[in-house]
Amino acid sequence: MADNIEEIKSKLDIVDVLSEYLQLKRAGSNFRALCPFHSERTPSFSVSPDRQIWHCFGCGEGGDIFGFVMKMEGMDFPEALRVLAKKAGVQLRYQDPAISSQKTKLMDICKVAADFYHKVLLDSPLAKSTRDYLKKRQVTDETVDLFKLGYAPENWDSLNKFLVQKKFKEDDIFLAGLTVKKERGVGFFDRFRNRLIFPITDLHGNIIGFGGRWLGDEKADMAKYINSPQTLIYNKSAVLYGIDKARDEIRKKKQAIVVEGYMDCIASHQAGIENVVASSGTALTLDQVKLLKRYTANISLAFDTDIAGEDASKRGIDVAMAQEMNIKIITLPYGKDPDELIKKDKEAWSKAIINAKSIMEYYFENTLKKTDLNKVEDKKQVAKTLLAIIAKLADTIEQTHYLQKLAELINVEEKILREKLNRAAVIKKSNEKVQAVAVKKGNRYQILEEQVVGLALKYPENLNYIIDHLLPDFLHDQNISSLYKELIIYYTKKHEFDFANFRLVLEKKDQKSASQADLLILNIEHFFPEADEDIIKKEIVTNIRELSKHFILEELKNLEQKIKKAEKEKDRDKSRNYSEKFIELTSQLNQLS
């Protein structure tokens, strides 16, 4: 393995590798950048091409290309080794256990699965209708190969059998998100069946998950598109479809185009516009925005939904604005999505990209639709909507420009609007202080814990459901957990709940617990003053689900570390036991999701 490492280092230049992540500027014989590992305004991150090392004089982090990729990508050494070997064109000896981990094992499974799906699509008579579908959608053979499109047969376990024949373990295949546990009996069945398959890759071209489009008859209970569940290697909110194929063009054109669907992305690449990625139908997340920001600060969005009225898309735009991205909105002249537009007229897609409007222009146009500025109420609503958006602009010059534009449009003095804006800013700062205090007192999950136990005390008719679904282990706050355990014991003995009597029981044991129970009920009465039964039930179900997911995710993180440690110590029994527990928890998480 040492030979592999040295060969990779000899073939890769540290400046080239780090330039994929940072904007390096020459400083004498070295290069400098703002450190990606801590906040700073003056560059203290230094790269030495002579020594092939990096070091930050602000936070003290440093190392070689392997250390940087591991820290930047959150990878372990085997993963970083694979990424850099691929970049350097070095063939690794895969039988070496030192360059294998649970994550790389899952990547191997996904790669072989993608090869299987792709070959079935190209050669199998079972995939004829899928090949016909792709021709109808005008997808060329070259594009099918470029995106490694595939077909999952309708059989229950074609892929699972194939992978087992390739000596992969069924538990690992399940962990890769490719199979589902049978509800009755033992064994697994394929997650994707009778679907056009879209392999999903990470930034480095490793296949980490799949999307599948249903090709059978439409059924009420059959989702048109499904994705791999969250696994050790796949996190939907941190992935952008096509990023490995688009990143060089994004950097070159200084612009990233974000579409919603797989086919939108594929059609654009096929049409020669390759700086395009897909968000897979979700609003932009912080992780996705940060990923794009490595290559450009300019993003253009071409979403099917009405961005001005769609809350999820708005949240994604707010995330991008907070990261100081320059945002444009692509409006299609016709067609329901970029794929349909491109099929009819490639040039129209190019023109739509060129004519994209800035986010503020878009918001102004959409807010002014269906309004009569001669009416005072409409003026007030327009001002309220647009001032909230103007307030999010980080640049004061840009903020002033749109403030003046709004004042002119609604014929109100800029001074009045600025006073409103400043008042909103004061309220925002006040809210941020309140939130900061809340964060100090307890994070979001602590708030959920307090709320769900408070709801149990205030609305005991829901106690059977709560006790059945909320384990004391889900509660991290020891005081809340202790109080909840007392509640369970009391209710189990009495088979009914009377708060006054329960409080007396608590008081005899611990006055502090009794006072806390009072506060929890007061909290519920404050936030749910006139809530009806359905709202309370919905709140309880949602809170318990969130706490359950949080608990399981924390357990999965701990197990991931234990699996790594067991592999390092070559303790097969422990590794197997931890993996089995990981499978069980992943299954529970998927059910909750």
C-alpha cells in the first residue's frame, strides 16, 4: 500500500488537487486561501507546492493531499485513497484489506449493481420497452452510456441473486440500499423493480445510490420515482445529480444551472449545455449550495414549481442567499420542464438560460401580478412581501437599489420603507438573540423533548400512543427522561392519569421534578392555547418521529465508528454484530422516513 501512496503523490500536484476546492492565490513561492475549516476574513491557509503540504496558521490544521481530502469530504483513509488513486490513474490492489472499509465495500456493491442494470438495459429482451421509451424520449446511445442508465427487471430478487453470486453478502447489499427486508420470514427482495435506473454519483464519480422511474401501469400506491434510502454513502440532501460530469463546465462558465429532474439534466448535457445538475426534486439544501460554491457563486434555477409561491423552493433560495450566491431564475418560454423544451427547440433552452432574470427581478414581477397598486391594501401587501426579501440581501448597495425601485413602484417615500426595513432588522436581531438563548438552554431536540412530555402531561388521553412509541432512551435530557419514566410508572400502575395526584407523587420524591412538570404544562398552554384534538395528535406524532429519527441517526453514527474500529482491530465478530445492528436501525429509520 505504501507504494500506492507514493505513486499517487508523485502523480498529483497538491495545488491542482486543492484548487478543486479552494480559490488559491499565489503568494511568493506558495499559495494562499481562506481556510475552509474555520471562519476568517484574512487568508491564513497556506499551500507549499515544493513540500506538497498545506497548513492553516489560524486553526492549526495541516497535512498532505490525503489529509485534506479526508477532512474536506468527511472521508476515512480508504475512501480518500480511492478518490485520489482514480484522479492519478493509479490501479489499487483491491484485495488489500487496508484499503477497504464498510463505505468502500458499499461503493463496490453499487458499482457492480450499476453494471448489472446497464447490461440488462442494453442486452436483455426484458428491457425492450425501456429501450423504446428512451428512444421516444430522444435519449441517444452515447448518453445512455455516459450516464450509465439501466433497467431493473420486474423479478423480485434478480439483482440480489446476481450480487450474491459475485460474493457480496446480503447484509451489505441491504446496507447499500439495494434490497428491502421481507416483512415475513427471512431474506431480502430487490428495492428497484421494473424501473428505469439512474445511477447517482458523488463528486468523484463513485456510484453511491440510485433513482428509479416506474415504467409499468400507473397505480395509486406506486411512486413514479423512488431513490435509494439514506445509507453510509448516500445522503440525498448532500448530493446533486450529474455533479461529477458538470463541475469542470461550471468552473469554466462560472455558472451552475440547477434543474429538478434526472431527465432535465440528461437532456441538457445531451444538447451540449453541460454545466447543469439536478436537485432530484428537492429544494436546495445548505450542503448542496456549499458544494456548488466550490466552483462558482452564480447559480441559475430552472424549477417546474412557481418559486414565488412554493415555500420549499423559497427556503432553498434563502439558503443560497445566506451563502451570498448570485441567483437567477430561468423562465421557460413553453414546455412543462427543460427536457420537454429541449426536445422541441434546443436553442430556446440556450436563450432561456441567457435571459434568466435575477432573483429580485423575478420576485418583483411575481409579487406585482394580480395586484392593483391603486388600492392601499394591495400596496401594503406588496411592500410587506418585497421588504422581507430585500432585507435578506447582504449587499447594502443592492438593497438600496431595490428599496428605491419599490418606493417608485408603490409611490411611497423611500424613507418610510427604510424605516420599516430597519424595524424589521431590529426585530430579526431580537429574535436571533432569543434563539441564541434557546440554543444555549437547549438545542432543537431538547425543545421537542420538553414539548412531547408536556403534551403527555396536559393531554393524557394520548398516553397509550406516547408510551408505545416514545422510549425513555430517545430523551437526552436526564431531568426530562427521569420525569417521563415516573409518568410511565404512574400510568402503568393506575391505568389512568390525574395530574394533581401525579404531582403529589413527584413532590414526595423530588420537588424539582414537580416544578419541572408545572413548567412543561405552562409551556404547552402558552404555545397551544386553543389547539384542537387533531392538532395535538399531529404534534405528538411528528415530535416522536423526529426524536426517534434523531436517536437512530446518533446510534448509526456511533455504530459507524465502532465498525471502523472493529475493522481496524480485525475483530470480525464485533464487526458483524455492529453491522447487523446497523441494518436493523437503518430499517427502522427507513420506516420512519
